[in-house]
Amino acid sequence: MGGVNGVNGVNGHGGGHAGAPPDHVDRVLGFTIPARHTRGRLVRLGPVLDAILGSHGYPPPVAALLAEALTLTALLGSTLKDADGQLTLQAQTTGGVVDLLVCDYRDGEMRGYARHDPGRLAGLPADAAPFALFGEGYLAITFDRAASDQRYQGIVPLEGGSLAAAAERYFGQSEQIPSLVRIAAVSRGAAGWVAGGLLLQHLAEGEVGRERLDIRADHPEWEHVATLGATIDPRELVGPALPLDRLAWRLFHEEPEIRVLPAVALSRGCRCNPAHIRNVLGRFPADERMAMADGTGYIPVDCEFCSRRFSIALADLDS
């Protein structure tokens, strides 16, 4: 029987105290299976999800789609080793209910929003899957690595029937990494939203950056891990009572070793503030700033992520 080993610490079970989220909610947990050259991520979102969704008052189908997108963002963003690096996920479509969805992740902080057409939403069946809100379009995933000043973007069609399937296609086509993605999100009514996700990836030789000797999707090591990962139940992903490290153990307990990385706390983080906006506006020429201003000498700026409105005085920028 294998064991779960901590690497620089391990996320404990802790149930938290009454009124506070347990320490395995709003967390992402990384792990590796050395014998199979596999890395994984497990994430569960609760209050952070409510904080992001609550800023907009989305209809339930739109909220469900954004909840899935935020879960995928946490899974992918947490693979960045650079604390100042950023992962941006953007879906853009035509002819659907949601024509634009944007999420990003930086050092555990997440934000996101979706733009939708209420008229088209009214025309959808009540039981339509979240992915059905998209029209024809693409999914763009961008990794900005601040330490190396490198930016990499991959774009794939929004196909496959789910965001999870589109993400698997992205890794298969853009990075040639066999991957398995599972996502679940559910509304608990007055108790708020909860979502969870699993990411598994086969990395030959077990390390990012080393030459990949074999990237076949039918590699025996990968087939074994993917088969086990696919047994995960959506209820396990969203069940806040089950610690993430126990979930990893449930899936892969027959392996000789599972190495669990320190859990990363997740939070809502919108970087909009008056100082930042002044700094951005100050880069524009004076005549363009004048054109942006209203009749009272202020430039109105809306933040789509947090639904806040800022009014920046032209006089402040000129000075």
C-alpha cells in the first residue's frame, strides 16, 4: 500500500470552526505521482466563488459557466512557479448567450467576468448545459512568466461540449501534454456556490523543461493514471467535507508514492484602484485624455471584473 508524502509541507484535514470555511475550501493542492511521471492539481472553491459571482448578479446558467471557468483558471494558474506570473483565460464567441468570458490568476488571486445577452438566454432550454451558452468561437489561454519576461498564448476552438474538453484540447495541441481535466460546479441556494476540479498531466521524465521522450497519449503510464482519474465523481469534487489530499489518496492509493505539495490559498483579487487607473490613464497623450472626459472634467472608468466605477479628474492627471 502506498503513502502520501508531504513536500515542504502538506495540507491538513482541518475542518475549520463554525462560520468559517474549512482549510480545504478555497485551496488548490498540487501533487505528483513519481512512478507514473504525472503531476496533478485539485481545487475546490467556495466563498471566493461567491465573492466573484456576487459582484454581478448573474442568472444561474451564466454563473455556472463562470464558476467552471474560474475553477479551470485556478487549476492552470497554480502550475505557474513564478509568484508574479499570470494566467489569463479568455473565451470569445459569436451567436451565443455569452460572447466574452475572461478570468485570470496571479499568486493565488483570481477574478473573472462574463458578458451575456439576456434575450438569447431566455431562448435556451431551462436544463441547457453551461457550455451551451457559448456560440462559435475560441478559447485562448495565456501564460505570462514575469521572471523570464516570457509570454505564451495558445488558442483552440471552443469544441468538445465542455470547458474541460476544450482545455484538454489546448494541452494536446498547443503543448503536446496528455491531460485530463474534470470540473464540477453547483449552486447550494442560500448557502452559495461550490466548485471543484481535477487536472492530471503526463510529463515524461517527470520534470517540466526536460526533453519529453514520449508524448504519446496512449503511453501505458498515462493510460493507467487517466483511467483512475476519470473515476472521480463530481460530488467528490464539490463536497467540501472531503479534504483534497484525501481525495488524491482515494484516486491513487495503489501507487507506490503520492507527493503532496503545499496547498495554495485562493482569494478574490481585483487590481483596480484609483492609483493604478491614474497611472494607466497618465500614459495617454493629453488630447486623448481630454476626449475621454465628460463635461465635468472627469474620466469615467468601469471595472468589468468587480463592477466598480471610478471617476478620475483630468486635473489630477495633468498635475
